Amino acid sequence: MITVLQALNEAMREAMATDERVLFLGEDVLDPYGGAFKVAKGLSTQFPDRVLTTPISEAAITGIATGLALRGMRPVVEIMFGDFLSLAFDQLLNHACKFRWMYNDQVRVPMVVRTPMGGRRGYGPTHSQCTEKHLLGIPGLRVVAVNSLCDPKQLLLNAILCDDEPTLFVEHKLLYLSRLGQSSNPPHFEIIRSNSLFLYPAVSVRIAGAPRAEVTIATYGYMADLVLDAVWRLAMEQEIFVEVIVPTCLSPLDIAPILGSFERTGSLLTVEEGVVSLGWGSEVLSLVAEGTPKGGRFVARRLGARDLPIPSSRPLESAVLPSVQDIFDAAMELVNRQEKNAV
Amino acid sequence: MGDSTAAGLMHEMLRIRLFEEQALEEFSRGRLFGTTHTCIGQEADAVGVIGVLRRSDVVFSNHRGHGHYLAHGGSMHALAAELMGRSTGVSGGLGGSQHLHFPGFYSNGVQGGIVPCAVGMALAEKRRNSGAIIAVFLGDGTLGEGVVYESLNIASLWRLPVLFVVENNRYAQTTPLSANFAGDFSLRFKAFGIDIDELDTTDVIVISKAATLAVSSVRELGAPRAMLLNTYRLSPHSKGDDFRDPAEIEHFRQFDPINLLGARLSHEEYDHALIAARDEVFAAFAQAAKDA
């Protein structure tokens, strides 16, 4: 049973072995260190002239990848912590994501920026954020988040080898050691891949054989693991059943799988680890609201981190980030609200 | 690449000069939308440097890029159409003055951000052994951007075939060098191990000769090099926003590159170049105005 980390590492090796145009750039990525979170382990030994360790220059290496892509390469950049994407923001927003459009479709910029994201490791305010929310909704930028329910290797291979758009590939730090197909969640979940023709499928998850779901939870990345823990507790302790939709492509977002589930349950909870205000969940709720007919039931709420920087202390960090209990409580609140409405 | 005789260089510079003058004229008549940054007075930089590049070399230009575009062989009609927002524009009207592309030419309007892109292109060409080099154009104001220094460091560290061309026109928009520039131009490059040629001239022949050496150095050594071209912009930053001392502008008119070179041509040679350029500019804007 391999981990998400091993799957991503395999994807990097396979992508570089498959296509000579794939170059890998990042800080501290050479062996024996192999990158801060080890996704690059072994790569520089296997492909010594195609793995480039760089100075601490996130803007420059993102721009260099853009230049490489414009001239026919398929570069992959590792940004050591997602928090440092702020340094590369101009390169993504005003360069990588603009060229195809503003040059009237004459060029392509096939590049992937991979980065570890998220908290729960005590790294504090500047090494724990989910900064992907700041990069959602940029025309021309794909934002993809890996999870333990999809095939991370295929997801990353698709991004590197098949996608001609600049892509931000988000890897939550706690996912690296998750085992595929056997996450920390209880067994007995039925996982259905939807829109599987796309490079970045969504999955829908429910307890196998469960009665009709009362609540839809839309989530992504590592939060899917916590959501499934909460879903199991809701079923066992409260006999409340939930359908979970986990997209891998956050932006642009295909709302269809979430909307489809919402039409069955009439009740939607979004769960993300990033700060909740003006976040991914806000967009999901908006799209679902826009898709709800007149007189249709719309019971919804968002759950995410409190609107605060992330503290270093373990208990304080736990108080800021959404927990299994928070998900459980939010789902209960939705169900109670539904019942009140019914009365 | 182009005609390197004095008459040929004059023709190239006049194409740019008359194009820019016409662009400003069209603006004042309300036939151009948005903004434009002209390079009147700086034509010798574009013609002198880009004129010695090969067609297979790559130019990455900035917000003041019409001269670079024309010197590298870009279609004048497609540029006029781009400024007018026509679908026949070089970027289909989506890009406008600052966002131009044809094979081998790229531009973007954000200061400094193009420099790492150019360095990445140089890495791609080096890995492909294409023999192509990248010439990237910066202004004095651009040296305020941090990403430029990240890029110089990496270009030197990885020995990439890129020529950094700094056109010091002494102003960052309206702010004079004295209010935004500390230290030394050349030392900024030398600190990263990049040799730099400093030229205090608007003489296109002098610039062309220096560029020939710089370009072959980049090509043969496969390592970066820089040129600092001290020049002067005779036109406003964009359209009417000129707050410089008129006496200062008048002072620099004696270094107008067209006049400098014109003194070395016969009247017949000059007139020939002028008429050819005028006809081309007229036809370019006339066609663009008719386009959808």
C-alpha cells in the first residue's frame, strides 16, 4: 500500500522518463535531501541533468518555467511551502496565465507549479496556510488539489504531460503520508468517480448501502479525510447520512457533481482548511444558489479556518483550523435547520 | 539581420520614428484606444542591437516595445491594427500596445517580470542546442524590481545565452534617475559576474558595432552579457504626460539618432529612406483603419 508521497514521486519519475521536455526546478531538490517534503527524492540521481536546484528565488524560477514552457518545454516547479506562492504571484497572474490569451492563442504555457500546503504541523503563521484560495478564479490558471481518494499519480501525470495550461498543483502536507485506498477513515465507503473523462475527476463518496443522504458535503484535499471521519460518526451516532463530493480541480470549478448531489439532498456544507471568508466554499454556495430553482430549498453553510493567521501552538492551531468535531457539528446544525424548516 | 549599411539603418530608424509619430497623431485624433508608450529618441537602441541578431534569436521586450518589434521584423500593419484594437492586429486586438507576439518576439507590460521569462527561454534554447540567444530589454526604472536581480543571479550561475539590454532614458515614467536610483548601473551586473558594455551614445553605428561583439560573445561563450545604453526619450512617457524641463529636452535633441546618422548620408539617401518609411507607415495605418 503506497503513500500519496510515493505516488507523487512515482509520477515525477514517470513523467520525466516519458517526456524529455519535462524539467524539474526547485529549492533544495537534489539528492540526498530530495526536497523539503521528499517528493523529489531520487529524481536528481535518475535524471541528473534535468533536475535543477535553484537559489531561493520563487519569482525567478516561476518565470523561468514560464519561459521554458513558451519555448517548448514542460517544466515542473516546486515551491517549498505554499505560503511562498505570494512571491511568485506576479509571474503567475501577469505572465504565465496571460500569455496564451493576450497573444491571441498563439502560444501555450504547459507548466506545473507543485507546492505543499496547509497546517496541523505547528509550523505557524507563514508556513501553514492554504494560499490556494488567493489563486482561485484567475483566468488561465488551473488549480488542482490532490486527495487520498483519487489516484495522485495519475493526477500529477495528467497535469505534467497532458495539460497545456499553467497549473497550480496543491499537495496538503498531511496527505503525504496517507496510504492510498486506506486512508485514516473507516472502511465501507463507496467511492464513485464522476466526469472521469476529464484530466481532473471528482469523486463522490458515501457509506456503502446507506439510506438516502440528507446532506451534501463538498470538500477537497486533506479535508476529505476529516470529512469522512465525521461522516462515519454522523451515521453511527446520529443515523444521519451524507454524500461527499470531492473535486480535484478547484478552479475553474465544474459545479455539476456538487449540484447533482445537492438536488438530491437539498442541503449543502462546504469544508475547506483555508480561511472561510471569500473562499472556495463561498463560490460553491454561489454556484449552487444560482442553480437552485424558484421555491427550491437552499440550506447551506460554509466551514473553514477562522479568519485568523495560523498560530504555532498546537492547541491554538487546532482551535483555528476546522476539525472532525466542527464538521460533525456543522452537519448537525444543517440537519436541525432543515427539520425546523419542515415544521 | 537587417540592412547594415548606413542607409539601411536610417530606413529602419525612420520606420520606427514615423510609426511612433503617427501613433501619437492617431491618439490625438481619438483613433487609438487605451495607451501607448513611444520610443522616439531611442530608435538607435532597437535598430543597433536587434539589427545584429539572427531571425532565429528571440527578443523579449517591454511596455516601450514598438521599436523592438519593428526592428525584429514584426509586421507594421499588424502593429498598427493592434494599437487600433482590430482583429487583424498581431495579438488579435487582445493584447494592445504592450502585449505583442510573433514567433521570436514577445512583450509584456509589467516591469521586470519579463526578465526571468527571458532567462527561462535562454535555458530552453541552450538545452536544445539551437544556437539562438535571447535579448531582453529593460529600462533604468526596471532596475527597481527585485526579480531582475534574482534573474541575473540565475542567468550567470547557469551560464545562459541571454543579452540584457538596459536602455537608460534617465526617467522612470516621470521620476528622474536622481529620485529612484542609487549606486552604479554596471556594478549591478558585474556583481553577478556578468560583463557589461556601457555606451554613452545614440549613434546607431556605434551601438551596432558594440552589439555585434556582445551578441557574438553571448553566442560563443554561451554566457550572459549586458549592454547599458545611455539614451534619452524625446517623446513623453506615454501620451501627454511630460513634466520635464523643455530646455533639457531641447538639449538632448542634438543627440537625436536620426540627425546624427542623417549628417552622414547624402540628401538622396535620406530622402529615399524617408519616403519608403513614410509610405509604409501610411499604408499600415490606412489598412488598419479599414480592418474589422
